[in-house]
Amino acid sequence: MLDAGIASPRNLEEYEDGGSDVTFSIGMHPGTTWHKCDFQCHTPRDLAWSGSPELPGGDAAAENARNAWAESFIAAAEAAKLTAVAISDHHDVCMSAYVSEAAKRLGSTVRIFPAVEITCSDNAQCIAIFDPFTGIETQKLALSAAGNVLMSSEAAPKTCTIQPTKATVAEFVAAIQDEQYLKDSCIVLPHFSTEDDHKSLNEPGHHPRFASLPIDGVYIERPYSGLDATTLDKVRGKISDWGKRRRAIVATGDNRSADWQRLGKHDCWIKLGEHSIEALRQALLADEARIAFELPVTPTEYLVELRVMSSLTGPTPVTILFNDGFNALIGGRGSGKSAFLEYLRFGLGRTDKDLNTVADPANDREVNLIKQTLSGSGYVEVVLEREGVRETWKRTTSNQEAISITSPQGTIEVTTSTARERFRARAFRQKGLSSTMNDPVTASEQITSIAAAEELDQQRNIERSIKNAQRDARTALSNLAALWQARVDSQQAKNKVEDVRQRLMALSARMEQEGVSAEALTTIEEAPKYARAGEFIAGVALQAQETITGIGELDAAVLNIDISAYEGVVDFEEIAELQKALVETKATIAEHLAKAKLAATALLNHQKTASEAFTLKRSAFDVRYATALAEQSKHKTLIDEVTRLTRELQTAETSLTKARADETGKAGAEKAYEEALVKLDALVQDRRKILKAAADKVAGKSSNLLKARIRKDQMPEEYLASLYKLFEASHTQQVEESCQDWIKAVLAENEDSGWATLRKSFLGLYEAKIMAGSPPDASDGLLSTLQSVIFKGSRNLTDRQQKKIYSNLTDAVVAGVISATPKDTINMSYIDEGRAIDFRMASPGQQASALLELLLKQAAGTLIIDQPEDDLDNRVIMRIVELLRRSKANRQLIFTTHNANIVVNGDADKIVTLKSPEPTSNPSANAPRVQIDCDGAIETPSVGAAITSVMEGGREAFDLRSRKYRFDLAS
């Protein structure tokens, strides 16, 4: 969380007697925030200052001048984007009070720390930084501790002449720590730039004194990137002669000029939770997580607030503000830590019930918590940030299937599954990591989702694409079956037409033999031709009108991309040219479409003319036809038969025309089917590649505790389900076992193409059935083919079974076979003393520690875990603590815990302490059963006291344990 300044009235600092922390409503402390710092800033009182007049004090005008300069300093610090500075004149502590008062007067967000720069007798400089509320007289004790320093009077324009002090750096540090008024309010940072820098402790021969210095940090007057590797190793405790203690590095600007050129010159960002020296001390002790030398990168997606209205929290909502780093909820047993995390999971749609991982909801503690405490007017609201967009999610038990999301665009309702896609997060209940392998049904999927957490979006998108491709494949099969049926209908209609024509020809020959006049016979024979002509004219009209409609729809759809939806892209020259080409192309196409529409309209007009002319001709023919029939009354029986056959021929020819058109319209079904299967198979391979890429990263992200490989699905559920449907009501015995053996045999022949071969066989069977006219009873040949396909011919099916399986060959059943896909997963092994064992064989503690390490090394959204220490062996806690420090820079963490190492050594950015109410003989029905006691950073006094009390058993217990271990706290 980058602290750009005070954001609201509740953040205003209150300087009271001796000073106080920033005040926040309970639950709303932000925890640690990033500050751009410069802890070596000088004033005109410094002897080396240049560029502005001297500032003597004493009278009102002089004091006003000093105050004016202090305000100009605040303005310069703000211009340099600094939010924390130390005023550190050489051997002088006079001016920091002026700057502090100026910051208060201006309502500035810049945090001011008093400081003093000391040149010690061993020709090395130090900066002593004081708590912001340390008085001037207390600060002067540091000058006394250095020895040999006589500070100039506060009214003097300049400080005293700078001479090395009596004390060495080591002696100065010791004197500060021995002074009861300074030891808790002052931090000493020796200068430790490269060996050739001015007055640096980093010089040959200084290593014994540096190694023994009880300090936690050093400062440098150059950019961090300018340090050589040897210097870094000395500071980090990697060169034994220079000590094994890790020290933090603070880069300073050492500005001594009115042009402010060096103010904040060397980037140094420090995470501070309070405006206090204790905050700086905590930052030095966790410098990997709390000190940066370039603009820190913070998560773009994180939880901002949790608001809960429940019977557990009382009659008013409880709000917890989250830090975008590491958040820890602590408290005694029964204080409600797990409840708040379960509320959070509920608000995000990530409870076990939402994820279908609850074996028996009726006996599930978390399910019952939600049901019992959120009923009625209860609700959970989660405020979150997604790439700069803030949203509020609200969920209640009255509408548990949906989450209401309010954003600047308005309010929408989404399903819990959609919500999970919208905000990436992982949430584990208590012992959720160590119990991952307990349920064989869900274990594989959970392991895969953990291993591929960073590929979650890709995996989710490919899964959605596979579902769509399966739907397309089923549709393509339906269209292919329709094509086959159209071919059958076309052939049957053709046969019908030929049959009727032959019968008409025979009747015509008979009529001629029995004396029907040639003229009448010719007229009667022409009747079908007139009918066909009428159908053609009507068909032209129909298709011309459809073409006109289609051109209109195409005109509306062609190249309708709207550049205004792509804000700012016209600023690019090539985009502007592309838009111009697009407009021209659209105009050209529109012109051609207009011409095509005119041509189709002209055809329609031509059809109308032809129809009118043909109608007159048809009317005249109908008169001749009726006359011909009337004149041949003695041949009435033959003529009636011809009339009937003529009508039958007209109907048959109409059916043939329709069937041929239908067949032509479905001509692309075969190609579309092949393309649908190719696309489906390609997507399955893409999913396999995504999982393989994830598996390949597992070893590196688990410190080689785990190995992972993709495991191909050897018994796909979709394969089985699709085959089972073939045998419904067939009375086939041992279907499940036989289908499993069948799939094994198919995949054994060819793991990659075996199923494709089988679905091709089913496609052939179904085509044969349809092309045979889908008779209720199959031919012996078709049944024989079916027998050879089912179970690969390994079982003799009875006639009854064969016929029922044949009857079950429908669109739905065959579509299930051709669209079935495997679901590959990631399989993991645990590396136990160099030997890979199946992950299921590792102990729960080994499983949990390896999975947690993997999760912490990923950058995959907010990670929520309830009491991770319950899953871990104590010996691995410190390794996890190191990972916490690194991980919280990349992603938000929200843990509940009883383990002090996780909170303190893991350097939690925000701690929320919960408490249960004291027992009473007259409890109120509406009294909250859990409450927030205090919240803030580790350096927040109330939080520090709570950690000591709740997690360490109190200072006495901590001291006793230290003595039992023979640890000397004073050293």
C-alpha cells in the first residue's frame, strides 16, 4: 500500500502531550504503508549549507524567517514526493522542531523525524534518528553521549565547528543504548558506503568494530545500485570478518543546498506503520520486506474491507480494513478468528459449500456458522480493488446463490462461480492444506488447482472453450445427421418420382391403345410440366426475397467495428490509416451490396412479370385440360387414374425439389463436423500444454520439495458416461466394468487417437442406421458391425441386447461419445531426503509445508489461510516466515494464527486482535460474542502489547523462556 498522504479526516494526526499515534476508528488502521524517505536532510544552520541566507534566531522576525524556511522545506519535500524525512544537521538538533511545527501548520503528509549527524573519533559518521515526539533536551543527550560536542546556542545562525567526537562509533552506540532516555527512542545508523566514500565505516581495518556493533542498519550517501557486491555482503552478514548479523541499508540524499538538488536524490522507500522510531526499527529488522530502492510494486487486485452484520458480532456491523500486504488475525481460542475468515470466504463465494467440497453440509461447522449467524438481516460485504476499480460485493443467506456487485458502473448480480472468476483468490479453512489428500474424489482437482494457480485464468478460459467446442461438436453431429437424413429423403423422393412417371407412361400407352385422341393425350401429359413451371416461378420469388433480406442483414453486419469504443487509438498514425482503409472498404462493400440488392429486386420484378404471363398461359391450359378430360368421358376410369397419378407426381416432384434443396443447404455439414472435432481435440491439447507448463514450475517454486508432472486421464468420466447411455434398458450385465475394460483397451492401442477411432466407428454405425431409413429392426449386417464395435467384440451380446443398443443409437447418445474429452490433472511427488515418493504417502505436515511454500512463491491473487501453523511442523515455520516476507510484496495475504513467529518474524503489515467478551451473570441477548480489541502494525503500541500477551503469554513468560534457553536478551 503506497501512502500518498492523508486520505480522509479520520487519518489526521493528533499531536498531544508528548505526541500520539495517528488515530483511527477500531478496525480501520491501515497497517504499514510505503513512504519515500530521506533521513539525511540539512538546514541553513548546517555549516556546509549553501544557496540561501543564514537563519539566526532570537527575535520575532528571525523566528518568522525560520518558520518560513521550514515551510519551504515542506514544500520541497512534497515536490520530491517524500513522505518521511529526518532533519539531521551536523552536531545540531535545533531546526527539526521548526520543520515539525511547519508540517502540523500546513497539514502536510510528510512525517518528520528529528536527527543529528555525528562524526565519531574513528573518522566515521553516524546519523542518530529520534522518535518524532522526543524533546530537544532528550535529543541533546545524544550529543553528550558522543562526547566533545558543544552545541551552538539556538539563536546562532550556524552550528558549532565540526570536530570528531570523543567517542568511536562503537562507543557512541553503546552510550546511546546505556542512556535510559535514549535507548528506546533513538536509532543509530553508521555511514557504510563504498570504501572510497567520505567518512565511511566501510574501510580496511574497521571490520572488528563493525562486526560487534549492536545495530540493525546503516546508511549510504549514494544510490543502492552503486554499492559493490563486497560491500553488500559485508552489510548482509555474508563475510564473517565483518560479522554474521544482517543489517538494513538506508539510502540518503545528504542535501545541503537551497536548490534541493539532493533532496530525495537516492530512492529509498520504507514501510512504516506508525510515525515513530519503533516503526523504523521494525522496518530495519525486516528490511527484505520493508525497504526498497525503487518504487515498490503493489498488488493490483486486493481486498480493501470486510463488513459483517451477524448475530456473532452484535447489533452493529463490524468493519476490518485490510492492508494490501500481509494481514494477521490473532486472538485467544474462541475469539472469532476463524469465523471472520469464513465470513470472508462466504463474501467471495469460496466456502467449501460453494466449491462442493463439503462431504456432509449438515455436520459442517462453517456451513452452520453461516446459516445460523447470518440469517435474517445478516450480511457480508467485501470491498475489493481490481486494477484500480473499487467494487463492493454483498451476499446474504436469503439469496445465497448470488452476489450483488456495486461498482462505478452500477449494481449487478452474479453467480458465485462468476464472482470467483472476477476476483482471483485462494482460501483454505483450518487444516485445509494438510487434509488436501483426504478425499480421493477431490484431491486430484485440488492439487491441480494449487499447482496451476498462476495459470488459473488460462485454464479457466480453455475449459470454457472446451465446453463451447463440445457444444459445437454435438451441434455439428446433429447437422451431419440431418444431412444424412436429407440424402435419404432425396433418394426416396427421387425413387417416388421415377415410379410415378413410369406408371403414367404405362397409362398413357394404354389410353392411346384404347383410342384416346392424340391431342387430348398430349394435353393430359403436359399437366405436370405446367405444375413444375408454377413451382419454379414461386421458388424464384421466395429466394429473391430471401436474398434481398440477407443482403440487408449483411450490410448491417459487415465491418461494423466502432473505433469510438477504443479510446485514444486514433492518436496512432497507423491506426488512423487503418480506420481510413476500413471506412473505404466498408463503402466499397456497401456499394456492391446495393448493386446486388438492386439486381435481386430486378429479378423479383422479372419474376412478377413472368408469373403474370404464365398465369394467363396456365389458365388457358387449364381450360384445354378440362375440355380434354370431358371429351374422353368413355375413358373416365383411365383418365381419373391419370389425374390421380398426375397429382401424385406433382407432390413427389415437390418433395424431391425440397429434399434436394435441403441436401444442398446442409452440404457443409461434413466439413463443419470435421472442423468441430479438430478444434475440440486441439483445445484438449492446449489444456494439456497449460498444465504441463504449470507442472514444470512446481519444483522451482517449492524449493525442490515437490516434483510435478502432467497425468493423462486414463479413465475419463465423460468417456464412461457416454458409453453407459448405450446400454440403458439393454439388460447388459456388468456394464461398468466392461466399459472400463473397453476404454482401457481402446487407449492401450493408441493413447492419443484411440478414442478418435472409436467415435469414428460410432459415427459409421449411426450413418448406416440413418441411411437405412432408421428402421426399428436393424439388418443382420448392421447388427454384426455393431457387435464388432461394442466392447471391441470381446463379448457376445444377445439379440435382445443388440437390438436395444441399436435403438439407443440416437443423436444425443452418439453426440455424447463424439464430444467426450479427458480431463488431465497434475500429479505431484514429495521429495523426502532426495527420494521422490507419491504425494499421498507424505505426512500431512510434509504435504502442508510443501503446498504452502508453493502457494507463497506464486503470484496468484489474495491468499487466505486459517491457522496455517496447524498444518505445519515447527521446524519448518521459520522457512515459511522467510517466504511470507517475500511473498507479501507481490500478493495480499490474510491469515489467522496463534504462532508469534508467523506474525512477528513474518512481519505482518496489519494485525487485528480479536477478543471474546468477559463472562457475565446477566448477558445481553444482543451483546457481541466476538469483538475487535485493537488493530495496527507490529509497532502500534496496543498491538505490540496484544502480541506479547496473547501469543507469548506475557513478557514474564517470554523472559522465563529466554532464560531457560540461556538466551541473553541484553546482548
